Amino acid sequence: MAEKKSLWNTEIMAQALLDSVRKLDPRGMVKNPVMFVVEVGSVLTTALLIDNTINHRPGFGFNLQITLWLWFTVLFANFAEAMAEGRGKAQADTLRKAKGETIARRYTADGSLEDVASALLRLGDVIYVEANHYIAGDGEVIEGVASVDESAITGESAPVIREAGGDRSAVTGGTKVLSDWIKVRITSNPGETFLDRMIALVEGATRQKTPNEIALSILLSGLTIVFLLAVVTLQPFAMYSKAPQTVFVLVSLLVCLIPTTIGGLLSAIGIAGMDRLVQYNVLAMSGRAVEAAGDVNTLLLDKTGTITLGNRQATEFLTAPDISPERLANAAQLASLSDETPEGRSIVVLAKTEYNLRGRDLSGIHAEFVPFTAQTRMSGVNLPGTRIRKGSVDAIARFLEDQGSSLPQKVREHVENVARLGGTPLVVAENSTALGVIHLKDIVKGGLKERLARLRAMGIRTIMITGDNPLTAAVIAREAGVDDFLAEAKPKDKMDLIKREQAKGKLVAMTGDGTNDAPALAQADVGVAMNSGTQAAKEAGNMVDLDSNPTKLIEIVEIGKQLLMTRGALTTFSISNDVAKYFAIIPAMFAGAFPVLNALNIMYLHSPQSAILSAVIFNALIIVALIPLALKGVKYQPKPADALLRRNLLIYGVGGVVVPFIGIKIIDLFLVALHLA
């Protein structure tokens, strides 16, 4: 809940106060027609107040109060919106920051090394990168060979070999060298790298308005026009009846009648959705994203780290002819005892679990562990008279050939079967004998299939996206229970898929964890980044799941629907509230000219001035008063739309009619008691 607290810290609130003033720019305010009308009215009354003061016209106190309360209404609505948007900052900033923070070891003219920021690298520079360091820019390996982790870029967990010459010499900035070292010649200038292309894709992404947002905008605009026409027609009527109506009165009446309540509460409702998501360990960067979640049709899930655990795990031992499973497991475990990678640890655990191989003491037998290198592509252990190795098929085949042996046909069949199932085969050999194959595979997260079925029941179609080949993708998709998949997907492919879905009128949610997912997360209507993923992904999305659970979208969708219900309820209240204010104020305004209207002044408001001022104050304060309800939200109930409508009309419709009569009367009594009207 610490993040929830930070939403209201001093820095955010101070910035929101500044933004509430900046948002007075008419070019921005015009996007919200309701509050734009209030702003125009505030400007008009301010100008008239100054003019009346200069010319010593009467009514200064009343006019000043009206003007101040109008500005309070506008600024408070802007402040609420600024608070709601306070954490939705610059999706590409982290990508740029990451570029500047990467340090490169660049060769100088005399052959020495100097540390420079990646932003200073130029085309043709040569850098040195060793194990556990990041490659600072796009380039080509000109010397050395290394195992490279490209998961942050490709989304795939399996390391790749990069070496000088051939078609495996290209490297990407932001990837990490896991073993050995390489010299890299930079092949791009600043502004032309992979990360720069990512930034361009992120910044070029746009999120479409939700259907509910469009519908509400049309409704609010229509009501504003209707009440604007109604108020405008009152001026000729006032002139004809010689009722003492001023511009201050007419502007006040207009502001009270247009749906300022829901206009001012929209952002507060968004904050409510964000706060409720915090309870599920999900951080939302904007209320709009939470709202969009309530109408999601399609969910895109990245495979590695989202559907799968992100690291390959050993799942079975496949023996060579005449080799017992215990012997293979024993040798595989011995070769993996010094292997600290997730794959190596999983081999040790599998041998313990399946064959109870545990509690080894190698100190007395002079074990010499052989670490994995990119050159040999295998690791193992040397014991007196015994050499055990595990590694890729080609590496172990060469190891056996050096000893006058070869891989049995049965082992090659195991290798082909594992590859066909989308797994990774590791071959184990002892001296000149091939013992068998270790099957490494991506593990689908537990309970995922059942939760995806629940999403399907909610009408959400799931699509897995991965850089794997179609065969591997099909295996994982079937095991996870997704509806469809996109294989061999590049960052732009993912983004294009989202655009195609959106072109069909669908709202799309995307979950991902890699830098390669950033453009798609930015384009999606709901972009949920896994907290276990890269910082770039978390900045590109508009939500971050702290539990890194891709099916958390179920809770996100329910909260989104609750947000829509809350907004619908408060919209009903706002409209009823405005209609009630109309019939509460008009009789008092014209009672002086038409005493017969006193019969309709059922609240017995003190005077036309107190009626107007009370209504303006009530109009501003009701927004503040309803914020707790907006933050708490209307309880989510999976009821039919007609049942929800009847409930809203009964509770919030009737309440919206009754509350203004009571509130305006109380304020009227207060103003009279203080001699303010």
C-alpha cells in the first residue's frame, strides 16, 4: 500500500496544483465541454467584476462570491484530473535513461580502454564487453565468442552464442554477456539504435477512446448545449418582465445546470480505480486505463516470463541404450553441481526428486568442475579416471569424436523428439559413452489454464505472442490453453496485431515483461507490465502487476467494470441533480417580477441573490462531497444492464433530485445568518 500513499505525497500534490492552473489553457479545456463552459463563465464574470469595481457599480460582494466559487469549481476539477494523471508520465523516458546509464569500455587510439556513456558512442567505435556486463550499443562482434542473454530484447530466456564472423556476429545494445568476452564494433550512431526505434514506436502509439467514454462525452456535450440554450432564452424573458437579472446571475445559473458534478468527478472516479487496483498489487498509471479494462475484448500475453516461468527447467532424463536412468541422473547432477544457472539448479533438483540423489561430498575425491564457455558450449566435472560433460548436441558429439566414439542413434532420436515438443535437449556423456538427454522446457505457470478459461467465460479472447518458431509456440499454446498464438513475433508485429484488433472495434489488453514488448504495451488500451520484467516495459504500459501474474487481468477487468458502474451511478445523480437545481432556483429568481411564482418556491429561499449564490456554492461543494463515494466505488455486481439501470435510477436518480433541495436550503440559511446574501 506504500504506492497508494505516494500518490498523495507533497511533490505530486504540489505538481497537481501547478497543473490545475496550466490546464486552464482553453486548448486543453475545450476537450471537456462542460468544464470549458464553466471556465468561459468564470472569465466573463471576472472581467465584469473588474469593470464593475472600476466603475463603482453596486453588488460587489455578491459578484465576488459568485466569481470565486466559479473559479473554485474549475480549478478543483483540474486539480482532480492532474492528480489522476500524475503518475502517467512519459512512457519513453526510461528507455532514454537506460541508454544514458549504460557504461561502455571503449578502445582508444593507443589501444587502452576508457569508460564512456553509451550515448557518446559513435559509428565505428570498438568496445570490450566481458561476462556480467551489458553491451552498450548495436554492433558486430569482431573478436571473441560469448554467451549472450537477449531476453530483455527478444523476450526469450535461452542464451544465444555471438561470435566473430558468420551470421551470429550481430549484437544489440541492452543485452548482457553471460560468459567469456567479445570485442564489438558499433554499427549505429546515437538516435539510430534498436532502443531509439523502440522509443519511436512507443511515442507513436496512441490509445483509442473507450466506447463508454465516447458515449458520455456526447451525453455531457448534449446536456451542456440544452442548458445553454435554456439559460440564453431566459435573458429576453427577464428583459421583458423587467426582472433584475445580470450576467452574473445567468452565468451562475448555467454553471449550476450543466452537468458539472460528473464533469468534475470523472478524474476522481479514475483515481478510485487506481486505488482499488493497489489492493490487488497492481499499479495503474491512469484511471482511463482502468476504465478501458472494463470493456476489454482481446488479451495478448507474452510467452516468456508471462505465460511461462521465464527460465527453462529440467523435466525428464531420456537414456541411451543399455544405460539406466539412475546412472544418467547421477552423471547429470554431478555435471551441474557448480552450475548456478536456473537450468543447472533444476537438473540437480530433478535428480534429487526422481532418484533421491542428495547429500554429496566431493571434497575427498578431488572433483574438478569445468565451467560452461561459449567456445566449448558445455560444462562438467573431472573425477579421477572419469570425465563427465553436459552440453549441446554438437558440442557433446565433438567431445565423443575426440575419444573415437559417437552419439548413438537412440540419443539423436531423443534430441529430435525434444526439439519437436518445443524443448531444449542437453546431452550427457561420461568419458567416451553417451548416457542420454536432459529435456529442458519452458514451464507454464501453475493454474494458468484454469484462469484463462475464466477469462474466456468473461468473453475475452487470449492470444499468446512469442519469438519462438511456430512448432514450439503451438506446444506452449496448447499447454497454456490460449485461444490463438502469434509465433516469431518481432516488436512491430505485436504492435501491428494490436492495431488490427483495434481496427475491428475491439479494446485490447496486453501483458508483457520485456523491452521488446514496450511498443505493444504502449499501443494497447490496457498495457499490463510484469514487475519481474524490464523497466522499459513497466514504463511503456499503463499498469504494473507487482505479482507478475498474467491472469491478474481477471481482477483488473472486474475493477474496470466497477469503475464503469460507479461512473454510471454518479452520472445519473449528476443529471438528476442538475434538473432539481433548475426547478429549485427558477421560481426564486423570478418571484420578484412574478409574485405568483412564490407558490413554487417550496424551499422558501430568502431572495433571488441567496438562491443563486446557494446554488453555486452547492454546485461546487457537491463535487467535493461525492469524492468519497467516487473513491470507494459502487460495489461490483454481475447483474444484467436493465437491473443495474433500475438500481441507479432508484438510488442515485431519486437521491439526485432530493439532495439539492436540502443542500441549497441549508446553504441559504447559512448565508442569511452571516449576512452574505
